[in-house]
Amino acid sequence: MDFSCELANGIVLRPVHLSDAAPLAAAFQANRAYLAPWEPVRPEEFYTVQGQHDVLTRRLKDLDDGTALPMVLVADKAVVGLLTLSSIVRGAFQNAHVGYWTAQDAQGGGLMTSALAAAMIIAKAQLGLHRLEAATLLHNTASQRVLEKNGFEEYGTARAYLRIAGQWQDHRMYQRIL
């Protein structure tokens, strides 16, 4: 299946490739301080080409196993974001978790709102999923707006849900029935 699609301004949302290791390392290095409050503490190796190659190798195995769909947002061969459908569960659930980030210099133009809308179509039409869920830090209003613009509804708060920026932090939980 082809999970690629073109968004506005020539930006492409597509599954990751091993060849994305260098562009992803560059994107993570350029956005390291910007992403730090929203992400787990990462080892130094994560920010290298080899570190990203290792991450991509695991993500591609998840893709092959049908448990995840990791995708990059690419503009002129540069990675400007990442959107992953992970923890795909089949059977009676047909559910996936959505996680994403956008480069600091690509913020504010609706890019992730469009990318999530495209990912929802892929999730329903190509993956046959019934439900998507997402979690945001309580103070991450930008991410909450992306979800709400795409019809996600808040359904609760998970206490000490994820270890972000070195601390266990509460998250607002969202879902979207497809």
C-alpha cells in the first residue's frame, strides 16, 4: 500500500525510510531545545545519524509487523515533522495511538493539522482502523488545537502518564472515532 500524500506547499507525508536517518538527525539537532519540554530525555546517540538509523530500523520492523505506521513530513528533502500511528491493535479494538511533532520553523501554518487529517484518512481507508487516541501534556494547547480541529474529543486525564522532560507528567487524553 502507498501511504504517501502531498500536503500544502509541496510538503509530503510518507512512511519513513532508512535514508531518512541523516535528515531526521539534522531535524532533531536543529529542534532539540524546542522539543525538549515535550519529549522524553534522549541519550546523545539519539541525535546522531547512527542513532536515527537505529531508531528507524526498529520503526521499520514495527511497520513490517503491522503495529505502527511511522511517517515523516518532508519539504525539499528536509524533515519538518514526524507523525506516527503506533501501538496498532487489531481484533475487536482496531485502534492506534497518534504521536507527532513539527519543526519550530514550520509551526503555526496548519501543517500538522493537515498531516493529521491525512493520517486519519489513511488510518480508516487503508488500515481499517476504527479509533485513534492521543495524549498531550496539560499545557500543550497547540497540540490540543490540532486534535480538536480534527474532531478529536477529550475524554479524561491520565495521571503521571509519560516521563517527559525527565518528570512523570499528567496528560490530557483524546480520541477520535473514525
